[in-house]
Amino acid sequence: MEEAQYEVDLGNLMAFDQHHQFASPPVSREEIVKETTEQATKLVQAVADALFSLPSTEDPDGPLVKLPEPTTKLPREKPMKGKLPKPRPPTQWEVFAQQKGIQKRKKEKMAYDEQTGTWKRLHGYDRVNDDNDIPIIEAKATDEPGTDPFAERRKEKKSRVDKQEGNRLKNLKNAQKAGALPSHIQLAATALPITGTQSQPKRVSKDVLQNVAGMAATATASGGKFDKKLPGEKPLKHEKKYRKYLPAVEGSGMGTIEKQQTESVLNRLMSKHSHQILNVEKAVNMHNAKKEKNQRRQGGQSSNSGKFKANKKSFKKTSKKGPSSSKGKSK
Amino acid sequence: MRPLDENETVAVFNKLHKFVGNNLKNIVLESQAHEGPETNPGRYCFRMQKNRVYYVSESLVKRATNVKRDKLVSLGTQIGKFTKSGKFHLTVQCLNLLAANAKHKVWLKPTSETKFLYGHSLKKDGVGRITEGIQVNNGVVVFSMSDVPLGFGDAAKSTVDYRKMDPNGIVVHHHADIGEYLRMEDDL
């Protein structure tokens, strides 16, 4: 066993001794355990030494060390074959923004419109700074008479829109070169002028197709609920009612299921409170009072043996006097 | 209109049991409904319409199915309402049903009747008679001295403690009374 360098992979906090051999074939389990524990302590010591040799920062809990990247190649966690999304190259705007150091800012909900003097939304219906809202454009010194400034503005807007469309296609082209096109565009790539005439469009895989089919199916106003289904398409998961109630009337009044349900609930309730049916103390008192009355009538002959004392145990259905109840029956 | 499902039935029966105890059997199973064109008396059942629970005879239920669901306002006797969070409360309209089957009763002196009918809780010096064996939080039906049912509520003290209480203490927490027919006409 060489005492020399173990291979220490700090990224995985691992130490590996490639030259270890057992001096003699181990006889018993305890020998194996003993030998391996000894070796393991040496390896752990190597890891600890390496850890302490790293530059550390102070922390309230103790020195903190940043581990380097792992050097051992571990097998992939997820399968290959185009399922992992590839990183997309930055778009033209992203490159420019990075260069100039422009930060992304949160969009405001409303913006103040100078034209009408009200607060309006930024895009869409009734938006801020809409071109159609401008009633008067003042003429500048550079303007020639006879040119229509409104038409000019429209032309400029159109050229801006076209330029942006061109940029968008260029970005998609770059993404496709890197192999990182989003799936719905990849599918439509045969039609768009991205791929160029030379390369054949790749066969799209099943999961890409499934993705896109799902997106397309739910892209209607009601989320695809009322579209006509093609033959062979599976029906919707939910049938009409989400919760089934018993019918209001079955035959001439209650149905059997309803009767069963009420009876079972009633029985459960009754059995839960069955210990309260017999008020033991009251029954005992009544019994004793009756006994005393009889004794008095007979002139005090019998002894006290007939009297019962109230027992504090709970009786479930035992009853000393038939159907005695605690509901204040007068005797 | 629909029948109650199991959880709702449990809630309703539990609340009713607080007031009527074992007489619940009479209410649910054995009461005869002589109303209706059929000669054989039917039974009573519970139906729910818009979170209100009604105690209706079977023949009436059958005839009520002729009314459109959103036009049906009420049927039979309303006994209570389910709140938005699923709790069940008894309302004053079930007073007659409760009074006929009540286990624990309290009789009011004439002087404090009006106070109770305004919605205040019941104090000891307003109580004329009280049944034995009341425990705390039992359901109690309130009567006037002439045995007219006035309302119902929760017992704040047991009968034993009631005797030792000072005259200004609350005996019954008010839940519902017949004055609500005038005060809360719209809510009922």
C-alpha cells in the first residue's frame, strides 16, 4: 500500500487510493472491517488535509470554503438525445444591452398620456402615445410643402416593424445553428426562411410533436373544450357533472339509498350518545324513593339490604326498571 | 333542490340532537306526514335548496319537482342554513319542530320576555322554571309561562350551577327567537 498521493476529488469530497491491495486474503469479517476502517481513516485524513489547504472565508459558524469543480466524471442523471434543452445564443438586443450595461427594468402598469392628460396602459387597446390619436403635427422648417406628415409617420412605423421582424428571424437563425430552437418553431421551420434551401429539416421527435400538439389544442378561446374531435382522439377526462348528488325524488319520495344514508347516520349518532340514555343517578334515586315508600307503608319491617347505591360505572343498555328514561316522567 | 349528502346529514343531525336528543328518531324516522293527496301517510325528509335545509314531507317533495330549480324559493319548513364555510346553523323557523321534541326547556317570566324577543341573552332573574339535568352547551328551548315557544339557545350553565348563580348572570345564550320574524324579515 503506497502512502503516496491518493487521488483527492474535492468537488465530490472524495479520496481514492488506486494502489491498495490486501496484504493477505482476509479470513473473517472482522478482519475486513478492521482493515477497511484503517484505510478509510487515512483517506478521510487526506480529504481533510486538502480541505484545509483551500482558502477560507470567515463565517459566524466557522471558516467557509468554496469547493472546486469535481474532477471525477459521474454518469448522466438525465438521458441524452435532444431532451435536454440547449442554451440559446444571446439575441442581438441582449448583446447590445450587455455591451452598454443596460439593466432590465420592471414594466409599469399605466403611463401618463400627454395627449389626453389621462393615465393609459402601455400597449393594446386605448394605449399611451397612439399614432392615431395625434390630431395636429406642427410643421418643421425642414419639411417640404406637399408632404403628408401622417403618411410619413406611418411609413416610418412600417419600416421599424419590418426591421424588427428581420432581427427576429436572424435571432432564430442563430438559435437554430446552435440547435436551440423552441419546439413550435422547429416544427414550422420548413415553412420559414430560416433553414435555407440546402439542409433538409430534421425529423422532429415524438415529444416535440406532443408538446406542440398540446399547445395547439388549447390555443382557442375556451382552452380547446368545445372543439370537434378527430376520429381516434381520446375524449375529455371530465364528464358533465363534477359531483354526483342523490336524486331529489325517487319513486314517490325518498329513494332507498337516501333512506339507508339517513338511517345509518342516525344510528351512528344514537350509539355515540347511548351512554346518556339511562341517567343512572336518577334511576337509582327513583328506585330508592319507591323502596322507602313501600317500607313506610309496611311499618318499617324490612332492613336496609334492599337499597341500592349508585355505581359510577357507565352502563350501555342495562336498565333496572325496563324502559326507564331520564325525561322527567312523573310517577 | 337536492337531498343532503352524508357529511351534511351528519352536521344537521348533530345540531338537531343537541336540542332534541333521542327524539331525533321521532323527527327523522317515525313522523307521519298526513299532508298530501295520498291516503297512506308518508315520511318526512330533508332537502337542500340554495344552502338552506328544509324539512318536507315526501309527497310535497314530489310535487315540488315541478317547479323550476331557480324559481323554487322554499318548500316545507326551513330548519336551517349552511354557511359559506360549511357550518350548519338552525334558524327560527324550526322552532315548532324543536319545541315539540325538546329535551331541555326554560320558562321565562313575563317581564323578561320582551328582552329575549329583542335578541338579548337570557339572565337568571328572567327565568321562571328550568328542567333538570341540563349540562353546559346543551340546546335549550325557551318558552313563555303560558307554554308558548319563544325561541331557542345554548345553555351557558348547567342546572346545578344555575341555582348557585348570581341573578345577573347569563343562563342561555340567544340563538333565535320569534321576534326575528319582525326584525330580520329579509334575512330569513
